[in-house]
Amino acid sequence: MPGTSVLLCYCTCPDADSARRIAEALVAERLAACVNRLPGIASTYRWQGEVTTDSEQLLLIKTTDARFDALRTRLLALHPYDLPELIAVPIAHAHAPYLDWIRDATDEAAQDC
């Protein structure tokens, strides 16, 4: 597991309820080590030929490259949008013990104490 790439994923949600539900499921299922929910963002985007602005919540999801495909599948199943945003960015530099914690928290074989 050491050396496994760690990712920071971005996902927007339409409301606090869906953001909480998705965050809790991803962490409970070891698909993410941690999910931060940032309320009160305003998103402006083009959708179905029109420019739209909506209030959303932003999820900052910490996971590993090894768990990303499973995370994507689960997030798409839980998300209320037809086309959810999911962007993964590799973490190039970070506090090494924190990265180890992310790897451990998303390890399918790990046992909770």
C-alpha cells in the first residue's frame, strides 16, 4: 500500500442532504478516507444550451488511485444529478503521515478496531 497514489476529488451536490449522504457512504464503504463538505458555493455553468447559476455544496474527497474506480461507480449511483462533476487530482506533495492515513483508511482489507 505505501506508494499508492493519493487523489483529491471534487464533486458538487445540489444540497446538504445529498452531500451528507454521499460523504457518509463513501467513508463508510472505505472508498474515501475523508470528505469535506463546503456549503454555499455558487456554480455558473452551461447546461442544455443555457447559462445557469445554482447554489451547491462542494465535496472534497480524499482517496487513492486504487479506489477511484469503485468510488466513481458508487458516487454515480448515489448522486442526484444526471451528469455529476467528479474531478480527481493527484496529490503531489503533502504531509507523509496524512497520506499514509488516507491509504490505510481506504484499504479494503483493513479491519476497524
